[in-house]
Amino acid sequence: MSQPIADRDLPPPYEIESSLPTRYPRGWFCIGAGYEFENKPRMLNYFGTSLVAYRGEDSGKLHILDAFCPHMGANLADGCVKGDSVICPFHEWSWGADGFCNDIPYANKIPERARIKSWPTMEINELVYVWHDPDGGAPIEEQAIPQEPDLLEDGWTPWIIERVPVPNNCRELIDNMADKAHFGPVHGSSRVDKFVNISEKHMFTQLQESHTKEMGIAKSNATYYGPGYMMHHQDISGGTLVEPRRYMSLVMNVPTSMDSFEFLAGFKERIPAGMEGDRNAQMAYLKEVVEMTKERGVFADMRIWQNKTPINNPILCDGDGPVTR
């Protein structure tokens, strides 16, 4: 509803406050599917620094350490794995999964200060997670990532993970959970029949039922477990573009700096008839589905995030969801 300018007092132009947080959030962050991490070291540029992830040859367990060798600064991700240790490519200092240097080929004694940070990890739901606490605290027991009951069933495809760098603070992604009004302009939902937010401890849930011509009726249940991992269950039917189906998706972020993050999206569906036992066919099928839905799916937010500014003091109207919560 609008009024003629002459009939109202004009307020001064609104000034947006867009300061960024001064530290990274606490919690478990999903960094990908378990099969993406092998014995070969992998560089992860997260939380304003560089980390190295690798699986031990002996244990098969995933380990994550600070990547920069404190000897001469080389990146351990350029090295190799021996046993459960990662070997520096520069002078072959060996770093164990606990972060302690356990061998220097040309030294008689290892310096007492030769230790780097070892990051807590966990694997569940066929996914890999790293714990971050700005105060250096250990993982909080009650915040452990839960087992998804649906994944105990047979008949699911592997996860497909896609990564996109976003030049903005990771809060932008989490704000979507309470932002009902963007589903029409951004995702093409012509009707949102149900939209409910539930906040409990470190979890935040969005329950939604929406309708589009292409997707049909979509019933979804999405829950964040801390700031970096959201599991989404959805059933769709009656659309012109996509066949009725039941699937799971992931919405994840890992901060790379205070004003950038890596957006990770994951997808998993029921195995189509005729593809049982053919992992490559399942993954190829799912990649095609993901590509087909990019225009209006989870990636549609990217064009907004790429160019918007952070805003600490949004002007909200009575139709907005509980964004400030």
C-alpha cells in the first residue's frame, strides 16, 4: 500500500549497517562425501587458513591437520601419506594424526615445540565433518551429527557434491531458513502453502509445502545441525519437469574468510529401476537431474549472494519470517 508523497512525512534515507563478525562460528561443518577423501593429502582453505585432510594408510580414518609445516612453511597438502602420518614435501618432516612431529630423517632429536593443530573429525551419513571452535574447545557431545534413519535403508544413490565459492559471509546462506518471501522471486514457487520454523538448541528446522508448475507439489523438511550442515528431505509429485520422486539434499557452508565461504550442495535419490548395482550410472543420472534443476533450485540463490551486501539492520515487514532470530 502506498501514499502520495505530499501526504506523508519523508524519513531520511536508511543507512545499512554491514559490519562482519570478528570470528568464525562454532560447530560441525560438513566438507564433503566420504569417498572424496583418499590417502592422498587434500588441501582445504577454510577458516582463514589452510588445512590438510588425508586418510591414514593403516587405519583408513580421516585426519585433518593445520597444513603449514612450522619448520619452513611448506604446505603439507603437497606431500604424501605414510602410515597414519603426512610427510612434508620440503624436508620430509613427518606429522602424525595427533599433530605431533614423529620423525625427521636427518635429525637426532625432534624439537619439543614441533606440534601443529589436529582438527576433530567425524564420519556419518556417508559424509565427513570437521569441528571448529573459535575458543579451541573440544566437540560438544550433544551437538554430534545424528544418523539419518533413511540412510539405513538400501536403494539410495551415492551423494553427489557440488562446490561453489561465494564472496559473502556465510550467514547469508543460513538466513534462507527463515526467508519465506524469496521462494517466489528466486525459486519460482508460485504458492507456498505451509512455512514453519522450529528453533531448538543448536538446531533450526524449516517445514514447507510449496507448488510450482515444473516441480509440482513439494513437501520438505530441512534441519540445520549447527551453522554448517543442513539435511533436507523432500517429496515431489505432479510436476511437468520432474517425475514424482523422493530425495535428500544437503545445504552446507564452510567459511573461507570473514567475507567468503565455500557453498556445498549434496544430492541423493532413490536408485532408478535398472540401475541397481551400477554406481557410475547412478551418479551420471543424478548429475543430470541436478543440472536440470539448477535454474530454480538451491543454486538460484547464487546470483543474489554474489552481489548483495551483508546487512545487520534489515527493515522487515509483517510478511517476513523470523529473520533476526
